[in-house]
Amino acid sequence: MSEYYYVNTNELFGSRIKKFRKDINMTQAELAKNAGLSRKHISDAERGLVSLNANDICNIAQALSKDAEDIISTAQFSGLKMAKDVEVKYVK
């Protein structure tokens, strides 16, 4: 029998955005300005409270000098051990 891990993609994307932002010592305000978004929207996104549309993800990625794929890739889950018999279901 397979195990199921339910992944909140909003939280996954948000945690990646926060990590990439901190890696380059950028504030939420700086990221917001560079991405053309409000600081509150960046804060909410990093906490997984909002769903980002494709345009927002692309603008945020560009502001972080990343590819959008770096934010949305589900190939690796930080801190989640995957086994061959584990099936991942995505929930929003």
C-alpha cells in the first residue's frame, strides 16, 4: 500500500521564494518593488496564504535572478524523504 503525502503548493512555493530571497540578502520590500507587487503580497506568498498566478511567479523569479521552474519544481521536497512506493498527491 502506498503512503500519501499531501503537499500544500502555496507553502512549498512560498518557502522557496523566502529561501531564495534570504540567500541574496533581499528584503520583502525590495523583492516587492522589483517584482511589481506589494510587500504584503510577498509576505502572504512566503507564508503560503495566497495562490500566485503565473505572471506573479515569473516576476518574482526574475526579481530573484531565478527561473520560474526553480520556484515551482516539485521534483524535490525539502525535508521530505521519498521512497519508491510513495505517491504524492497535490492539494490546494
